[in-house]
Amino acid sequence: MKNNKAEISNVLKSAFFDNAYSPFLILNRNMDFVDVNQSYINTIGVEKENFIGKNILDIFPYLEGTERYDSYKSVIDTGVPMGFDEIMYKGENAEIRFMSRAFKIGDYLGITTLDVTNTVNTIEKLKIAQTSLKEVNDNLQRKNQELEDFSYLAAHDLRAPLTNLKSLLQMVLLSDPSSNEFVSIVEKMKIVTNGMCDKIGALNEVIAIKSNFSDKKEDMVFSEVIGKIKLSHSEEIIESRTIIKEDFSSCPMINFNPVQLESIIQNLMSNALKYRHPNRKLSVKITTKKVDGKTTLSFKDNGIGFKQNLADKIFGLFKRMHTHVDGLGIGLYIIHSIINQNKGKIEVKSKVNKGTEFLIQF
């Protein structure tokens, strides 16, 4: 009777071993395969005869010298089972991730595994989605802050001319239309009005650029972009006898939004020409290179420059370091906005009467 029970028990264990949904395998003390079940064969995609009698390092050579291999040996020696959270198996057609548990069976090592590939992939997708959502949220917060700052600056810079215009209007109403004072007041009103129109036009330009930010990118050749910008400033470049040196040998191309790239270089070139030194020929050096895998543009001139401690202020809306030439102070603000939108960096180095260098990391 006992033999029958033992046989039934062995049959049940064998049936369970062979028909289990999870992959099972049995190793001896030398880490040779003694048996594997059908689920293991189906999962790994290798015939049973290619396992039996072979050492685990013949099948999985990357285990040699690993903590997991030493743990398998320890389970046989101590009889204390151990669990492993995640094991990666790289087959010819797929990567499979397992959770496993090693335990002692008589003088053998039993290992049962659970395929958690789908679960892990789902978790990774959720993490990616969470990261993407955070980036969207951060971007939205940044845009809201920019909008708030922009609204404040616009209101602040338009308040003074509006107040001035209101005062001048009161003076007009109280003046004799035939007097010289009346004519003088009207001329002042014209100047204030023109200034307001210029600022409103500048604000519209900034709004247009910000509203047209897009992810559309294409391969751009730096020499071609610079050539187009030089052509648009050709008259001023020729008249001022400006020398422009270019070196794009280290990084001739960039994948970037065409309109934004042209806007950046257009504003840099315009500033260099506008703020050139009156006592020497303007020299502009434009170079590109790769730094830490990112494209870096250097735009350097020998113009009038400015104090380095003012560098943090020059990217503000309507901020100007010099007032002896026409300008509204929106060019560098636009550049800064584009670079920020694309998660790049911009630095500026400048010395009075020595020149200025802009370093842009895209």
C-alpha cells in the first residue's frame, strides 16, 4: 500500500512539474541540468535534450562570478531558500524577465520562475508616461510664468508713455491752438505716440514668435543659414567693412526648427552690427562644435561690449545696455525665449570696449 502511495505521489509530482504554467528546472550540486519542465522549454525556446547534462554556465555563461550564481550554490549547501526579484533572459527573438525562487530538493537545487515581462513592461510604460506628464506640467508652468512676466513687463513699459500722453493731452486742452506752446506739445505727443506704437509692434512680434513655437525640426546647414543672414545685412556689412570668420568644420549641421535658428542668428548678427566699435573695423567670429554630445554655437564680436555684471539683465524684455543707437531691446529676449523653449542654454561673456561672445548650447 505504501509503495502505491509513493508511486501515486511521484506521479502527481511529475504531472505537476511537467504541466505547471511556470518554468521549473532542477540542477545538481555541480550546477548541471537534471530536468526542466515543458513550460521552461516553451519559454526559453530550446529543446530539452539541449539542457539535460549541461552545466548552467554552458547555457548562461554571463552567470559566472555573479552573486546569483553564488546564491544558488549557497542554497544547496545551507538548504535556505532564496528569492530573486528580477532576472533578465535575452533570447534570439525576445527579452524575458523573471522573478525566481531557488530551494533545495534532496541533494538537488530546484528553481521555479514566474514570467513578469508584461508586468515590468507595463510599469516601465507607466513610468515613461508619468515622466512625460511631468514634463508637460513643468512646461505648462514655465509658460504660465513667462506669460505672467510678459504681461507685467508689457503693462509696466506702456504705463509711463500712457501717463505722459495723458498729461500732454491735458496741456493741449488748456493751451491756445495758435500758440507756439501748442505746437511744441503736439510734437511731443507725436514722439510719445510713435514710441508707444513701436513698443506695441515689438510686443506683437514677440507674441507672434512665442505663439508659433513648434517642434518641427529639420537638418540645417550652418553655412547656408549664415549665408542667408549675411545676404539680408549685406549693405551694412559692406559699408562697415565687417570681417566675418566662420568655422563649422567640427559641427556643420544641426537638427532644429528653421525659423527659430534663423531668428537666433539674425538677432545676433543685428546686435553685432548695431553695437560695433566706432574706432575699429568690426570682426565677427562664428564657430560650432560638439560639447558633451550637444551642438554649441559661439558668436563672438569685437564691438563696444558691456560690463559683465550686467549679463543677467540683457535677456529681459526691453532691456538695453546702450541707448546711442535705435532699438527696443527685444532681440536677445527672443533668443532667450527660443533657447529656453528648446531646453538649451545661453551664456554671454563681455568686456567694455573689448567685445562680446554668446555661447549657445542647443
